[in-house]
Amino acid sequence: HGGAAAAALRRGRARLVGALRVEPLWDPLEQRGLFTRPMLEELQSAGSRGDQARQLIIDLETRGKQAFPVFLSILRDTGQGDLAEMLLQECKTQPVPAQLPDLRPVELELREEKQRKSQIRGSLIVVCPCQDYEMKADPCGHCLILNNVNFSRESDLSTREGSDIDCEKLERRFKALRFTVLVRRDLNAQEMVLELLKLSRQDHSALDCCIVVILSHGCQTSHIQFPGGVYGTDGKPIPVEKIVNYFNGSNCPSLRGKPKLFFIQACGGEQRDQGFVVDCDSPQDEDPGGPLESDATPFQAPPGNVDEPDAITCLPTPSDILVSYSTFPGFVSWREKSTGSWYVETLDSVLEQYARSEDLLNMLLRVANAVSAKGRYKQIPGCFNFLRKKFFFMCN
């Protein structure tokens, strides 16, 4: 019965987590009706193979008595019969019958706003919205790269050697991903704002996406939605929140419902992360290939309440926006003179390898993992994600 099956899975969980090969299971689990595709995608995002196996077993424990023999059959079909026999011994049940019931979910139409497809199993209703953003336009959209290398003497900000290498990599990469790319170099804060406004005021109706890349020094700023700020060459900061809001649904109607992606290579503050020791699965510390620089400047709270009117106004929901930061707020972002920044170098490499097969969030996880393994000082990129669907690049 179902209780015995769940108990067998619980008793055998440790061995299953250690030995289960989850990759060949995904398609059969969907085909045999145990999981829907969105459920499997959530399982696949659980982390390592062991984490995925553990979550899979936990979910199977709630699937009832019919799910157990189906799972045993799938184990045998994927060459993991030893694990199936182990579970049988735990449960002391009869072998799986030759004819299995059809457990495919029943599909209904729900009378909701968009009559989304739903799948019903028992009393559980799983709503399956459209999974991907539409990316059919050619070009897909505009990409603006603001690359600040040389700063005025009055700004007390150093030259960002290596930033041109970052810029060239990303210009080449986004052109290959079917974007029209505009590069502007060494702009002061006002000039940066004008370029951003010019892009936000264009008609994007025939396009599917918009990308903004900023390579500069950065700092902490007061914020409500998106932390951090970036500097113009005159040393004046522009809050990332202000940049993003130029492109929100109120200010840029032709991009409503379309993904707006921001990649920020700049420090989030002055803290240097020396990391912590882990027991296993940790790469050896590696010395960087060249002299390291950071894009940090001290945080200074704005005088008085200069930004207060903008800070308390009712802002539109930042839907369809993703802001990818090179580092955690408050920490420095490392750049090497000869190879460019850790973040951009890794982002470019990951896009080259995986843009044809993986969605953006999954690739950004790869970037975070790779960057976090670098250097004596530590850095980990992250993102503020308000996308509603999966985003896949269209590759040439």
C-alpha cells in the first residue's frame, strides 16, 4: 500500500541519494505521468546530483501506492535494477505487474484570464503558464555597453585597466547572440544618463529584448529596489535603481512584457571577502594570473533628504527585469589588467558554451559558481530577478 511504499523510500533514501543516477530518469518520469515538466525543472534546479536525488525521493513519498511500482519499473528500464530490488526488499511487495496503469495527468481548460493549460492529479492542480519568452525578432534587440576606463583627476578614481578587454568580449558575444550593439566609452554621469534615456525612448515594438551593460567603478547607494550605483568618469554616481527604472513599464511602453537585462561590472562596496573553509567539493585556492584591481569606492550617504521624493513615490512593479551584478552588495569586484574582470571573463565563457542549450538563470548560476572558486580573495556574482518566464538567447 501507499504507506509501505513511502516507508520503503524513506528507509532506502540514504542509499538512493548516494547511488541514484537522476539524469536518465527525467524523461521517463514525465512520460509515465509521475511528474509534469515544470515539476521536473524545479527538481533539476535543486542543486547537485545528490540534492536532486534527495528531493526526488521526498516528492515520490507523497505520490501514493501507484507511483511506487512505476518508479521501480523506471529504475529497471534505466539500468538501476539493483536499487529497484533494494526498495522491493524494504517494502516486501510483489514484483511490478507487466501492465501498468496509465498515470498521465488529465488536461483541463481553466476559465481564468488566459485559460491556461492545467494538469490535475487527485486534488492537486498545477498551472503551467507559457514557459519561455518569445525571441523571434532578428535582431533580437538593442544592446548598449557603457565602458568607463579613464576618470577625471578630480574624481580620485583610478583607470580601469582591462575594461576594454571586457568590452570587446561582450560586444562580440552579444553580436553573435543577434543583438545590435552600441558601445560608448568614457562618459560622465550626465552623458551616461542621456545614452540610457535615448535607448529607453526608442521604439522597441518590433524587437523582443533589450540589454544594458555597464563597466565602471561602483559604490553603495540608498535604494528601494535595486542596490548599488555606478560612476561616470566625472566621479558622480548613478543609482542602478534609477538606470533600471528608465526601462520599466511606465517609462518604456514598447518594452512592456519583454525581458530587460542589465549586466553590471562594478563594485558594490569596499569589503574584501576572504571566504570560509568548507569540508569538501571546494576548489583549491588559485592565485590570480596578474595584478588585481577592484572597482570599489567608499559609500557616502547622500546629504539630507535629496532623493526622498523619488524614494517614496509609488513605483511600477519591475516585471520582466533581471539585473546581474558582478559581486554581492557591499563587496569589491575583481579585475585583472591582462584578462579583464573575473565576472565578464566567466560570463562570456559560459554564454559561449551554454547559450544554445540553457536558459539565462541557469547560466548565471554557472557564472556564480565559477567566479566564487577564483582567487585568494573571494567574489560571488548574483542577480535580482523579476523575469516571469524562462529566457533563452537566439544563437547564430
